[in-house]
Amino acid sequence: MAAGMNFEISGLEELERDLTAAVRAAPEKAKETLRDISKDFKKSAKKRANSELKPHERAGSEKNKAIKRKFGSKVIEEGIGATALVWNSARHFHLIENGHNLVRGGRVVGFVEGKHIMEKTRNEYESVVPERFENMVDDILKERDLD
């Protein structure tokens, strides 16, 4: 005959509460992290634009670089997801980013290569973004003593 074995597990309710609280906190923390990443991305793009572009001074009292002043960022929330947008609204930014024909006297005399500021910054952030979200998850778990 087999002897009966009794198991008693305690603390499951506390674990369930902690996990539920962590799951509830995650979306807001993710949006906050995404917002911080987009701000940092914008700063990096501005810094790269400053270092890679020749300073073209504007006439009048505004002697700042037009490209540097035109960066913007925004986080758009869609249902359960969110998207971060970073852009430059300077009218000629696409020419600097992608390159353009060099025209003299109505004739194309060459091609100016693009600086690919946003592309280089995006490539730099391909490793940063997953790391930042992993740190966010670790922080959420540490707050609930689930690490």
C-alpha cells in the first residue's frame, strides 16, 4: 500500500499579488521608458548633426544651425502599444540625409552624398533599445521583490 503524502505550499497568494502588480505597472513603465529613449535618440541625432554638418549661419539675429533647431519627438499611444517618432522638420533635411544632385547653371555636375544622420543614430540605438527595456523589466521585478 502506498503511503499518503501531503504537500502544503504557502505564499502563492503573495506571489500572485506581486505578479499582478508587476503586470499592471509594466505598460506605464514601458511608455515612460519609450519616451526617455526617444528623447535620448533626439539628443544623439542633434549631436551627430552638429558634428557632421558644416555650420550654416542664418541671417539676422538667429545664428543657430537650422537643422539642430528642427528636431522633434513624440510618443503615440495606440491601443495597448506605443510608437516613438523622432523627426526633423527642416525643409532641406531630406536632402542632407539622403543626398542630392549638385546643380550649377541648370546642369547637374555631381552628386552630394547624404550624411545619413538618422540612419546612423538608428543603427547605434539597435543595441541600446533592447537593453533599456530589459533594465525596465528588471526594475519592475525588483520593486516587487520578484528578482
